[in-house]
Amino acid sequence: MARRKICVVSGGRADYGLLYWPMREIAAAPQFELQLAVTGMHLAPEFGDTLETIARDGFRVDAKVEMLLSSDTPVGIAKSIGLGVIGFADTLDRLRPDLLLLLGDRFEILAAAQAGLVARLPVAHLCGGDVTEGAFDEAIRHAITKMAHLHFATNEAAARRLRQLGEDPKRVYTVGSPGIDYLLRAPPLGEDALARATGLDLGKRLLLITFHPATLSSGAALDELEELLAALAELGGALQLVFTRPNADTQGRALAQRLERFVAVHAEARLFAALGPRVYASLLRRAEAVVGNSSSGLYEAPSVGTPTVNIGDRQEGRLKAESVISCPVERRAIAVAIAEALRRGKRPIANPYGGGDSARRIVEILAAIGDFRALTRKRFFDLPGAA
């Protein structure tokens, strides 16, 4: 019997670490053939050499879909989506996968979902049903849900929302976050290797910082970043400040340029275009706290006991562990939250996003489906009493 082809789409560092173990499990399953299509930030050098990371990890790239324009204005992002739909139309026609596996809510993934929809491809979607009220990613996430046929939720509240969106309860599975798989299954780098990879003084305490534009925020992204930088400057060099570059979102490049100017005049600060999932996971274990508005602080950090300072409303509505300290985008509030995180310190905490067994469960569910094509016929399931 021919192996069924599962095409996984990755747009950059934001999803690659989460997709690593699902891809590993798919590649190891005798009934499946893994296809990998990369796009977005993977193909833009300013976001780091992530293609080299993929090659070192032993994955073959089957398609490269160029779509990311140099403009990060709303017009530029919309045009990038259009280019992505065109590129994925050609890619899916060439690869002819049996199933398309997508994760999350970025605009690159929306483009792949649209191309898959009109190609009548069954789509499995990871991390649907979550709520992030501060970014238009939430609308993208829910839109992909309606174009998908199989759903792997990270928590039961998200699974309930998927059913509320009219998805067949029999096709909604709560499997946890596959990002935790990477964090717990990949051994951390040793101190010497990590020091060589980053150039950091690992004898000094550090904060791991990622701040993306909150695309639905009423405030300007640069003004919000200034509040964070002012709070960090008040630390007076007491900790190393390890920044990762913002994603390719609206105003993302302007934030990156401001960060470059900040690290140029603060000796304790470093900015990385892309750390790679293993280096990032190793630093996450060592960090005194994760600071910013990345989902990593909510999904993964609790699993290694690292506290999170969650700034602003980008992640508002998302399920949060007890180790997450939320605060407004205001320098004094941020400084207070960082001080609270340092006072709490690292401690074991229950992670509401699972225990690191997502990838195996995902592949077991896929293997139990006899006919992927039968998934493409879907109906809207009304909640009881909705009629």
C-alpha cells in the first residue's frame, strides 16, 4: 500500500519548533511520507538562517513558497497573502499531498489554507480555538478553523470553542501544545555549547525577551516598545537582556530597527534574528523570566518553571498558567511585574497546555483515519438548542 503524503507548512521560527516533533513522528510512521513546504520568514535572511537549522535537523524541504514582501504595512501584508495563495496553489498542485497539516494563525498559514481549500485538500489544523484578543491573528485562526477538517486543540477550552464554531465534535481532539514536546524531549545544550552558540555570559542571569506588534492595539507599536525598553533600562545592567527579533507583522521591521539601536548602546543587551528551537529552549530553561507578548511565554515557559511577564493585550484571552504575570504596556507596571517574576523565581508549575506527548497522539489519530478525502465533506454542527 502506498504511503500517504502529509504536507506540513512552516512559515518561520514561530511555528517550526512546535512542528518539529509532529514532523519527526510523521516521518517515522511507516504509513506516511512527510512533505515540508517552507515560506515567509524562512526565506528572508533578515529573520535568521532558519533553513540551515531545518537542514541540520535532517528534514528535506520539498517546496519553497516566496511570498514575503519587504513592506510591513497593512497593504504589504495583504499583498504578501495574495502572493502566498498563488505560490501554494502551484506547490500543492506539484506535490499532490493527501493531507495538509497547518499550525496556528499567521497570515502565511492563511494563504496555504486558502489554496488547500480550493484544491479540495483535507486540512488538519493545530492550535485552533485559542483566543488572542490583541491581534488579528485571532480572526485568521478562526478562519483557518472553518477551512480545516480535523482539529488538534491545545486545551479543552479551545476544543469547546471549535465545537461552538460548528465543527464536528468527532473531528476535534485535545492533544496539548506540541511546543512542549520539543522543550521536554530535546536535551538542552550544555553550557559550553550554549555559550559558543550565543556568545552570552552564562554565569550572569538573563531575561529572554520577545515583543511583537499587537496588531489590534489602539497604541502605536513603537510607543509600546518604548515603554518596555524604559522599564528594562531601569534594571541598570543587573541582568543580560536577550531579545529575539519580532515577527514579520505590521510594523515589525520598525520594532526591529529600534531594538538594534537599543542594543547598540546597552552592553548587557543582545538581539538575535533567530536562535533556533534548541538554543531558544535551552535559554528558556536558564532564563530568570520570559518577558514580552509571545505565546511561548504561555505555551512553553511554565513547563520548565520559568515565570512569564506577559505585556499588553496581544495574548489577552489565552489560557494562562499561574506562573504568568500580566501587566499593561506601561513602564512602571512592567518594572513591577519583572520584579515580581524575579521574586517568585523558578518553580514547578502545572502547564494547562499538556505534558509533552502531543506529537505522538496527533500521528496516532491521523493513522486511524482510513480515508483522508472523506474529511473534505463537512457540515455545520449546531450546538444543542441552537436551532
